[in-house]
Amino acid sequence: SNVRLFGTTIDYRDRDESGDSLWIPNREEVQDFAVHIENLIDIDSLHVHIDYREELFSKEEIERFFNVMIVILQ
């Protein structure tokens, strides 16, 4: 079997939409796979950002992961 193990980070934070901090991908992620979740409390909106090392994951793999997570959350 093809079992792969990677460094993963999931972080969560509440913030106002008008807040001064915003997550911006910089293509320098330390972990192999990172999920950043922002709860915009003033507009009741949840934003999920995924950053990953492109040499380890294909875009299709990330899309499959994200789609599975959406199903689980629903």
C-alpha cells in the first residue's frame, strides 16, 4: 500500500471582517499541508484557506480533500 505521512497544521481564529490581519498565502509554508480557518464573527462567515507544498500534493488531491471536509462539516 502507498501510505504517506506529512506534517499538517490546522489553525482557527475569530476576527472581524474589518480586522487588520488577513491570511495571505506566501508559498513558504513550513508544514507540508496547512488549513487556516477564519471565523468572521461580524458577518457570520467562515473562510477556509489551504496551503500545501506543490511538490507533495496535486491540485486534484487538495480538491478531493476539501470536498470531503465540506461533506463532513455538513
